[in-house]
Amino acid sequence: MPSPSVDPKIAIIGAGLSGLTLALALHQRGLTNITIYEGRNESLDIGGAIMLSPNALKVLDALDIYARLRPLGFEFESLDFRQSDNTPVDTFEFGSFIKYGYKALRVYRYEIIDILHELVREKEGITIEYGKKFARVISEERGVTWEFSDGSEASASFLVGADGIHSQVRKHIYPDLEPRFTGAIGVTAAVPTAQLNLPTNYSTPVTIMNREHGAFVISQQLRDGSECLIGKQRRFQTDLSKQGWVEMLENKDWCIDFLREGAENFPDLVKNAVSDIPKDKINLWPFYVVPKLDTWVSRGSRVVILGDAAHAIPPTAGQGVNQAFEDVYTFAGVVAALSKKGELHQTVLAEGLRNWQAGRQVRIDKVLELNGMIDKRRMPKAVSEGKEEEEIGEFELTWLYDVDLEQMVVQWAAPKVKSWNPCSLFR
Ligand SMILES: Cc1cc2nc3c(=O)[nH]c(=O)nc-3n(C[C@H](O)[C@H](O)[C@H](O)COP(=O)(O)OP(=O)(O)OC[C@H]3O[C@@H](n4cnc5c(N)ncnc54)[C@H](O)[C@@H]3O)c2cc1C
């Protein structure tokens, strides 16, 4: 006889955007025995504001986050690309109320995190433990047991690694894998929009490209657009240690020089942008990627990675965090659909998770393909020499923004295991 049903305990490592949103998505689907373990004393707040596209906003809407978030962000529909003399190159759609039901939203990460915390506090059955740094999985027999860096141990039916690009949980599945430095960095800051003296009808976000000095990004933020992110991305050959990057970020004068370098080769608004840079909102973003992984699920099917831990991708199409939101929503849907009376059937779940990961990888691959197409189109003419000029037109992005995640959940969760043996349940 199986024991009386209790909710399986689900442990999430990392209280970042993926981890917190995952807890809410699982809870909404009726799984209510969730503990989030965060290594820091508070959730990670890096990089200022982020851009959210309709595929992610749909998830945030379904989880009652969007209505609280929208009033805090700057809405826009597209990103412009220009040459260094300000000539328009092309426009990349990032949202559309008419086509997808949502404009894109640029909002500070801490605002999202605050709302996620607020919502988590309102739910019974989600606990967050801070200062608990996951170290290693001890066993995957009858549940999963792991150790924290303070030497303490914990167990659950299931462990999800939402611990970001440098994931320690990933080491359980890929002990030797390290993220790869792409050889490019970005430095950003925030200045009052008025300082730029933008020409009339000049639309942001805009990326102004200069072959020699990199790409300069300008993006209005805050609800009223009164603040501008300014940022520059360019090649940087040296891969530094974690401490090395921290020291570089702490050297605010170096960061300001990086932003100012070559400004005279850009339009006046860039010169205006870098004329006075406050030191308090400077960020440094070394671009790392996680190589394509064969699986995001451990051999015992009790440990799963998602978000940046599973697929940190280049920022080209702005899909990093947006894809993470797709992960967590569909993961919660599949797990909930395959849990019966609060218990998780190991074999059925393992198959559902394989389907989920394969389906999610298809989406990630398409985003990577899109990144490649964008890069190719923006390549300076001299570099694409000899190849036929691609016709400039809009990218077809309906597949990305108008996604039916519920349908995907139904498809991925359809169990193909015929017999449902209650003796092999996750508890
Ligand atoms: C400067 C910058 C700007 C960005 N801008 C954008 C943008 O505009 N649009 C976009 O789509 N993406 C953007 N990204 C990428 C985006 O931030 C990531 O895709 C996103 O944060 C991934 O979320 P995550 O929750 O998976 O990981 P993270 O945000 O990295 O969160 C991981 C969490 O796990 C915790 N953790 C780590 N290790 C452990 C451990 N061992 N034990 C316990 N807890 C642990 C961390 O402290 C953290 O709270 C940006 C990134 C940076 C660095």
C-alpha cells in the first residue's frame, strides 16, 4: 500500500528570477511544498534593468506578476540599429500590443525581484532560506540529498538548480563543464535622458554600431523614460577570474573611460551621453555562454537545471531571461501534470522531463539561430565582403513572441508509460 499522499518536497537552488518565478508557477499548479535555498543573504540583483518581451510577459501575466510590474517599467515596441553616422540600418521588433497583446517592457531587476518576493510571501507553502549555498549532491536514492557549503545537509523529492550561469548544481550532471567566455564585454551606466539631447522623434532603444569602437546602446527606462541606460559592447580578449571581473567593475574610472573611448566617432547624442556619468549605476557584463548541453536532467531524474544554469545564451536577441521564464512556466506545468495525488511517479516524470527538455532546447536553438542571423545582418559590409547583401526586412518573430506555452505543456506531459505503478513513487 502506498503511504498517504503528501506533497512532494521540491527544493529550488537560487532565489534569482528563475528560482522565485518557478516557486510561484509550481504553487499556482497546486504543488505547495517548496523551499528555495539562496546562497547570498538576498536575491542576486545584477545589471540594472532588463528587457522583457511578450513571450515572457505572458508568463508573468499568468502568474499575476505583470499587472504589478507594468506600472514600474518603460514600454516600447522595437529596437533601432544605426550606423556610426546615425544612418538607420534596421529595426528589431521586441513587442507589439496589436500583434502579441504586449509591448516590450524595460524594468529594473530589483523591481521584479521585489514583486516576486511580495507574491511568495502571500503564498502558504513556499519558504526561502538565505545564506544556504548549495555545494554538492550526496545521493539520488529515494529522493535527493545534498550538502551546503556550511556542511549541513537537506533532502527533497526533487531538486531544481536555478543557480545561474556558474551553476554548482550543474556540476552534478556535468562535473567538468565551465561556461565559455565569448571574448566580449559590456559596460553600462544610467544618466538622465535630458542629458542626451535626443533629436526630435528619435526612438530608443537604439544601438549605434562602429566597427572600430564597438556598439553603443541607449535605452530609456523608468515609467516616464526620464532615465537612459547607456552602454558599450566590444571585444575584450582576456578572460579574467571572478575576482578579476569584480576588481574591474570596482574601478569605476576604468569603466567610465571604456564608455567614453571613441565617443567622438559616434553621433553627438553619444558624446552628450558620456559627458557626465554617475558612478553609482555602473555595471560590467562579461559575456559568457553555457555550451549546448545534451540533457538538463540528472541520470536519476531527481535533479534538473533551468534558466541560465542550463542555457546561458549571448544577449544579441535579448532573450536570456525571457527564455528562463519560458523554462520555469513549462517545467511547472509538466511536473504538475505528471504528479498524481500530490506524488510524482518517477518513470512518468522522467519521460515528461525528457520531452520538456527536448522541446525547450528546440526553442533555445531557434533563438541561437536568430542571434546568428542578427549578427550576420549587422556585420559591417567589409566583413561580409564577397557574399551577397542580404535584403533588409523585418525578422519574422511570431514563433518567438506568440508562443502557446500551455499547448507545449500538454504535449510534453502526455505520458507514454502505460502502467502507473504506485510502488515507484517519488516521496
Ligand atoms: C549586466 C547584465 C544585464 C543583463 N540584461 C539582460 C536583459 O536585458 N535581458 C535579458 O533577457 N537578460 C539579461 N541578462 C541575462 C539575465 O540576467 C539572465 O538570463 C538571468 O538573470 C538568468 O536568471 P537565473 O535566475 O537563471 O539566474 P541568476 O539571475 O544568475 O540567479 C541565480 C541565483 O542563484 C543564486 N546562487 C548561485 N549559486 C548558488 C548556490 N551554489 N547555492 C545557492 N544559491 C546560489 C544566486 O545568488 C542568484 O540569486 C543580463 C545579465 C547581466 C549580467
